[in-house]
Amino acid sequence: MLGTVEKYLLEKIRNEKSIHITLVDPEKISSKQASIVAQNSSQSGTAAIMIGGSTFVSQNHLNSVVRSIKETVEIPVILFPNNITGINQNADAIWFMSLLNSVDPYFLMGAQILGAPLIKKLDLEPISLGYIIVGEGGTAGIIGKALPIPYSKPELAVAHALAGQYLGMHFIYLEGGSGTKTPVPSKIIRAVKNVLTVPLIVGGGIKNKDQAIAAVSAGADIIVTGNIIERNDATQKMSEIINEIRGK
């Protein structure tokens, strides 16, 4: 049975064809700043707020950031954990994700086994996600002990994505790495989308509307941006991206 937040995301995709989600890294932001970012993002038309990062942050600070955002916006707040310490009771949902190209069983299934009882206890909505790191990989690739898929090997990305879908994952996420110089290329997005029947999320390195349009035109259902919220013109850039990808 699909949960409330997952139904919301699927309906937004059906109605708008492609949507935007804002990623907030609690390691880089105060709770007050997080509240402002969430408010600006919501007003710009972002569909949801994701909270998480590749490095470690205290659970007290995470709790403060999540609560601050929840008190500010009405759109869903979805946890994007790098470990079980990223679970928080104040969010609406959590990406229940497996890093499909990690060489460490902990990130494939170990953390999920440890976290599942707590997610159940806190009554968080789990949304099944196959997470695939491509290109540079960035910090997420290092922390998750992944073997990033080269941009020159779209067939490997396809194989990983299909495996995730066949295992029953409801969303597939191609991650180029936070702050990467080159976003996930259209050829990889297109190749993966051509074999999927579940929504495709693309993130990492998307800094402007042209890059966002390229990803959406290639087949991305959800665009995730994070680093642009640190810019002085973040609200303008985000509005441009969201306005351009709608209906593409």
C-alpha cells in the first residue's frame, strides 16, 4: 500500500510531468537558515524538502532543522539519510534506500535492517528507493563505499537501475555527487529511463535551468538541487529551474 507522501509525489508527476525537490544538508545550515530556505523553496514551487547529507551531523541539530522546516512549510519533508542516525521522528517520510553500487553490505542492506524497526516505531512513511552513484560520486560515493558508474558506461547504470526496479524499489535515483562539476549526462538519463516503469530521480551538479531542462528532456521525473540554496541568488535560480521544467 502506498503512503500519503508517495501518492502525493506520483500525482504531482502525473499532473506536472516533472517536479523539483529541494535538498537541505543539515551539516551546512542552521535551523533558522533552513526555515528560510524551506519557505523560499516552497514559494518557488518545489514539491518537497529532502533533508540529509553525506557527512555526519548531530541528531540534536538534525532534529532542530527538521522541526524548523516542518513549522515553516506545508509541503512534505522527506528524510534522505546517510545512516541510521539520519532518522528523525518529525519528518513526514523517509527514503528507504539501498546504495546499489556499494561494495559494503552495510549500505546495501545492513543499515536498512537496523533502521527498519525504528522507522516503524516512529510511524515514518518509508518510500523504497534504489540509489545509484555515477560520475565523480563525490562525498556520497566515498562514505557509501560505492564504485561510481563512469559517465561513459550507461549500460552499467541501466543494469543497476533495472536490478533496483526488479527488486521492487519504487523510485530510482541517479546521483552525480554533491557539488560535482558535471551533472549526470543526458545519455545516461535517457538510457535508464527507457527501461524503467518507476519514476527516475536525478541529482548532483544541477546549478541552472539549462542543466535542469536537459535532465528532464532526457527523462528525469524528479530533479533534486541542493548546493544552489547556498547562493545569494538562490531563490531566483530555483524559481527559474522550477518554472522551466514544469510540463517538459
